[in-house]
Amino acid sequence: MRIKLIRSFSAAHQLPGYDGPCRHLHGHTWKAVFVLEGPVQSNGMVCDFKVIKKLLDEQLPDHQFLNDLLPNPTAENLAQWLFTKTKAALAPQGLTLKTVEIWESDYAAAIVEG
């Protein structure tokens, strides 16, 4: 069974070497969409959404300067970084991370599938 959760966070970044306004410090309210897979338990759930929301929120770089985490924090690099970090955090729960989508606006996203 697959489940999907959407979380949001605010973070700032700047894109070094980028020829455009995004080379300057700016922020976004990012949206992160997670698709997880696991067996349905005897309680009828893959995992309690409350538990997963807390775990996912702990992975998000909320109110951080993304350049402190990644040398070039594009949406693509952020999606890959978050996928790797979240996959490891979900493993002890017996869940598999299938996709992470990072939306930097209502119109632009990067998607990682594993």
C-alpha cells in the first residue's frame, strides 16, 4: 500500500553562479510531497499519519539557510538530499520511501523516485 503526505516548510537560499535574480538571498515556502510504501497493519493502517507527520517534519530544514546544508541548493539538489535523509529515517519504521517532490512555487517542482 502507498500513502502520501504533504508537508510545508520555509527556508532561504541563494544559487551561487546562477545568472539571474536567484543568485541573491531569497526564500520560499516549500512544499514537500512524500509517497511511502508499506504493508497494511492489523489496525488497518500502513502507519499512523500522526507518527509519520512527526517523523517527516523532523527531516525538513524549516527556517534554515539551505546553503548551510548544500553547496548549491537548487530544488533538484534539495529533493535528492531530502530523499536520502528521509529514506534512512523511515527504514526503522518498516516503510519504503518511493518519491519525494519538492515544490519551490505553485508551478515548479523537482521529483526524486527511488
